[in-house]
Amino acid sequence: MTSPRYLNDKADSKDLVRSFVKAIPYAVIALVVLSIQHIVEVVQLVTSPEFRMNKASSQIISYFGNGGFLYPELILYGMVLCGIIISVVLFRFMLSKKSVNVYFSMGITRTRLYINRIIAGVLALMLAVLIPIGIVLIINLASFGASQHLFEVFFYEFSVLFVSGLAGFAIATVASTFSGSLVEMALNTAAISALPTIISTIALHLPEYALKGYIGMYRSESYAVDLIRGRMFSPWRFAVDLDIAKAALSDVADKSSLFLSSPYNGMADLLEKTVPESKLLDAGLMLPIFVWVIISAVLLALGYVLINKRKAEHANSFGRFYISAAVLGTTAFAGAATLLLMLFGEISTSLTSSFTDSGLNPMFGKTGLCLVLSIIALFIVFFVVELVVRRKLKSTVRMWPVFAGLVLVSLVVFGYFASEKFGTFNKVPAASDVKEIALDVYDPKNNFPTHIFSGEAYMSSDDKDIAFALDQFKKISTSKKVDGKDQTTVTFKFVLKNGKEILRSFTVYDSALFEEYARGVYATDYYKSNMKFLMLNEPKRPLDENWEDGMYYDDGFGGRVYTSASIANYYEGMLRDQQWKVASPDGIVDNAITSGGGIDGNYYSENELPVFDDNEALMKALYNDLTKLSFEETYMNPKCPVAILFTSCSEANYADGKYVVYNDYGYNQLMPYDEYQRNVKGVNQTETKNLAGEAGGYGGNCFYIYDNMAETLELLKAHGFDVNTHAAKIKEVYYTDSKLAPDKVMDLLCLELSKTNKDFYYWRGSRLEGNLVSEVFNQGIMLNSLAYSDYFGFKYQGENEKTITMLDIITSFYNDYNHPLKKADTAEKAQQISDKSVPFFCSYRDDGRYAFIIYEDNVITCRYIPSANVSVLG
């Protein structure tokens, strides 16, 4: 007589084989895709004639062919889906009453049924990955020989692909144990796999909306950030996000890319012998893989518990399982919380009610009210979802503990982020605890940047500077006044004696407070010390000399984040390290003072003007003169400079320069004629003006030298640089009849057009007035903003390829706003206006005018006539 145990073992083995056979077709699909992705490319490489010829001298030590027909990310997503599909196939029997009764009556325990399918699924996934990757390993061994690098890359490739599939399999498996139908299983699988991404999105953006002055994007670029924000817990993203550090650096700081040494996205494609061993498979790189091995094991263990407690009669049902309803309701709650966070976060932090309306937003700053509205909305969302899932009001009401828990967690999380550790975020540190500080410097000329975010800011330990910083920090962080004028960002950095750094960036809506700050900083020793730091100190270029020694930093988990070797744009001794040239006070570089060369793209070639040969002496003289000037003399000087010291030029505008209005797939644009010919018409020969430019172009430094800067003038003359000797001949001068800056007129015209023309989308927003920053006049920006405004495209829509000149643009511009330009009626008056106009002025609270000066070579420039000089207009 055959023993029952033997029969059960035989049934177990048959069930295991049956399960494996069910899983194999889908594993084979994955195997084929991975083979095409990896094997084909590797075989093509090693069988190519070029490879056989150069094999002896080749530096290649491994090649895994990740550059197949799909992106590596898609391969990972596909492996997760493969694991999910295999789980669905193996555990679908629990979703039907007929199949449940059959399987549960086979004489096999639920435990054996569950374990058989786990073994079959895991084995199928393992073979699907091991076979193609193993073949690639064998090809590599035959072609390149054995090496530590090769086996490490093989281990990583296999691990990341297999664990991705295992993650999907584990999630779908546990979902099947508390689902009553295939649809419910699919929804629960999607919910579990999506929750980490939803949570990471909330964690990423909540502090930005809840914390005043929060700068989370600059806090770290480590694995810890991904771990805390939940990305590492997303089955779809754990092996993708960590390939590139999500530093989210600003335009100021993002001068070098950060990357992790992941062989999956790059290193394994083509690994050479020159790559150091330390650059592969850091412990930190393997951390997310280990995490998901543990998570998968926990999920599968949870599934084991749930399948043994599952009621067979719940098959062919939807919403009968309490856990299922809780998972779906929680996901809906979190997803809605994400959307509401974005919505109410934008509303509560946006000053204006819309992009095209300067009206103040009534919800601005009302974070608490937005939170209350969010909780009410989330209550409704949760209740509706539970009602749909449970389909009975009584059963829905029984879900109240889940909702109460979610609300409690939400309030605790919000309270934590709103104060960071419940109150320490905006607490002013004690002066005795501060080691050194860095401040944003209000410098309209941008010659003395602090660039706190770049890590190269000047740090001061002076007691007076620290006291000033703490005082301003307290005033700005607690300020609630909104005066309807432009907002401005002010950043503070404190380094405490215990090593902690406090980095805060506040948006100031009180223009009087910002003026107090701007003028206060100028009067501090910090401003002068920062000048000295950039002008007089020995140049220190980060990541330039011996950059290999500092091209990575430890992430705290045993891994390394590698940085590129590009040089930071701002550094100690930066101004002393520049190539300085001298231009005439009119700011025009034309034939009269050009010593050869011409425009190279939008900038000038190196040989057009002689470079000053003693930067140390020049910066010392300039520093001594600048420190004697007042705020008004530096930024609001009505005198015309006698010379301009600059490091780069931008191409000048021409009054007769042609611009073409054309229609590009329904969107009207204004484009310089030569660019239009080259890019649209495909004509190589274009009309160009190539000898004129304006000193102090984009990205360059520029100092205006006035007649009271004796030390600098004496040094320039001693080195053979004559000042105030060149005066370009003036052809015509036009001027405004009121204080209407060109870019301000453009904003107002665009705003009016957006109100009357539904097809015109105005994205810039009308500028507010009264702020120091918004009213800085700089000649180089004005005309460029006119020429590239899409206002003219819509004004002349329907008139394709209409050609207008720069002078036409300016004239039309002011005519459209009913403030036509006036023309100087005599050459003498034109020269007088030119003499009383300046190339730079901080026009805050100054009722000046704007002049457009056209020289004999048709170069046109925008200049400002300060109110002190307006009488020249008559």
C-alpha cells in the first residue's frame, strides 16, 4: 500500500513541475530580449575584423552590450513586469472559486502550494537572466581573459536584472493573497509598486511648500537622500535613480555633473584597463539591490502568512478583503495628497493670482488654510474610493481606523517638515554658536558674486558680519509684509562651531526691507572682504590642479559619487585671474579701436584688443578705488565713465540689422535675418556685421572707471592705455518721453495682447515695480529682449517673411504703447544727450529717460539718462 506521505510528495513534485512549466514561456520572452540586448552586440564586437586585428593591443577588459535596441531603464521595467506576469500566472488560481476548491482539495497544503510557486517563479526568473548574462561572461572570458572587473560587472548585471524581476514577483504575489479577483490583484499590485514613488514625491516637495527658506535641493547628493525620499523603495526606480545623483543643482551651481559609477548604465558597456578598480561595485551601489532582496523576502513571507489565513469563499469577489481596501484607499489618499500638495503648494507660495495678472493672490502665505482644505478634500477622496471598493456604506465606515491613521501620519509629517524637528528650522542661531557666515551680496554688475550654493563662497568670521547676518536673518525670515512690488531672493549660510551648516534662501516681498539689506551689506566689511577675496587673493581653481584626488566624495554608505573635472566658474582670486581689456566710455568696440580679428559667433576673438599685462597691480588699484566709493557712486552714478574695464564682449545691435517675421508650424517668430537664412532657408552666405561689439557682454565682468578713480586711471595710463580719447561719431539719437524701459514696455504690450488675443500665450508675467533688482538698467539686455520678443510675431501674424529692422522694432514698440520716441533735432543736441547718458544705472527711485544712440556705422545702443541729467532733453 502506497503511503499518503509518498502520494503527497508525488503531488508536490507534480505541482512544482506544473508551476515551472507555466512560468517558463514568460521567462523565455525575457531571456530572448536580454539575449538581443546583450549577446548580439558583444558577438558583433568580438567577431569584427577590427577587433581581431587590434586584440593584442586592446585595452578592453569587458563588454556587456547594454547599448542594445532598448534603453537599460526599459529593460529593468520589463523585468519588473515579467516578475508580475509570472506571479499572476502562478497565483491566479486563488481568484476563482472553482480553481481554489480544486487546488485546496488536492491533498497539498497551502504552504506547499505557495512554496512550489515561489520556487518555480524565482527559478524561472533566475534562468531568464543567468543564461544570457552567463553567455556574455563566457564570451568575455574567451575574448579578454579573467579579471576582477569582469566578474564584478557580471555580478552586478545579474543582480540588478534578477532582483528587478524578483521585486515585481514578490509584490504581485503578496497582492494575490488579499485580492478576490484579477482586477483587484492588478490594482493592488499597481498600488503597492506606486506607493514608494508617491511618497518620494511628497517628501521631495512638501518641505518646499511647508518650510520658509527651505533649500533641500542643495542638502546632499548621497544615497541617503534616495533612501529617505523613498526612491530606493520603488521597484521601478531603485536601480535607475542611483545611476545619477539627483542633486537638482541650480544654474549657479550646476557647473559640473555628478554621477555614480554604475556599470549598468555605462561602465559595463565598454570597460577598459585604465578604469581604477575602486570605481566599480562600491558597497553603496549594491545597497538598493540588497534592500530589495530583503523587501522581497519580507513580502513573500507576508504572503505566506496571508495565504494560510485566506478564506476560500472570498474568491471571485471584489472588496471583501479589509487589507485590499486599506491598500487601495491609502494609495488613493497618498496620490490625491500629492496632487493637492502641488496645487495648494503653488497657490500658497505664489504671490500673484496668475502668470499674466499682477493682482495679489488671496491665498498667498496661508499654508494652514491650504492644509485644512487638503484634509477635507482627502477625506472625500478616501471615502469615495472606499465606497467604490467596499460597495456598502457600513463596510466603508468600518475603514475609519485607516483614515484616522492616515490623517494622523499626515499631520505629524506636515508638522515635522513645517518646523523641521518641530521648531529648529528658522530658529536664529546664537552668535556664540556661529563660526562663520556667507551672505548674498546685492551687486547689480555681478562683479562680486558670492555663489553660496557652489561651495566657493567667501566665508567671514568677523563678529560684526556675523551680527549683521543674524539680525537680517531674523528680520527676513519673520517678515510677512507684501507691498505689491517685485520679490527678491536672499540667501544666508551659517557654519556653526559644532560643524553644522545652516543654509536658507528667503524670498523677500518687502522692498523697503530688501533695500535695508542691500545697502546694509554694502556697508559691511563682508562686502569689502568678498571683493578682496575675488580681486586680490591668489587664484585658486577648484578641480583644476590635482583634480583626480578630489573627483569623488564618499556617500556615507561605502559608495563614491564621482564629479567631473570641469572648473567651477566662481572661485577665489577669480577677478585677478581674468584677461582684462579696456574700452572707451561709449562702450562701443568698432573699427576705431579694433586691432584686428572679429566676431567669433556671438563673442570676440582673443586678438581684437590688447590684454592688460599686470593683473595683480590692476586689481589692487581698482580695489583701492572701489572701496572709497559710496553705494550711489558705484551703482547710481550719473557721470559718464571715462573708461570701461571688461573681460568679454557681446555682439552689437545694428539699427539697420534685418529681422524676419515668419510662421513656424503656426507659431510666429522674429529672427535675425542671417540666422533665418541659415536655419530656415538653408542659405550659407548671409549678411553679417562683424566688427562691432559692446563691452561687458553676457558671462563677462565689467567695471566702469570714473574720473575720481585716480589710482586705476594712473595705472592704465602708465601701461599705455589712453582713456577718454575715443568717441564714436554719432549719427542719430532717439529718446523716450517718460520712464519707460524697453523691457517694461514689452511686458505691458504682451500683457494687453494676451487679454485680447486668445491665441497669444503670455508666459513672462507683467513685472512689478519698485525693487532694486528689477529696475537695474543694463544696455546689453534691453535690445536683445526686444529683438527676440514674440510680440512682433503675433502683431504681424499672417505676414510671413516680413522683414523689419532693429530701428523699426524700437519705433514700432513705443508707438504701439502710445509713447512715440522723440528724435534729437540737431547733431549738437544728439551729442549732448550722448554725453549725459550712461551705460549702466540702478534706476531704483530715479525718474530718468532712455536714449537710443545710433553711430555712423549703424551700431545702435541703449543708454540711460539719469534724472540728474534729464534737463539735457530740454
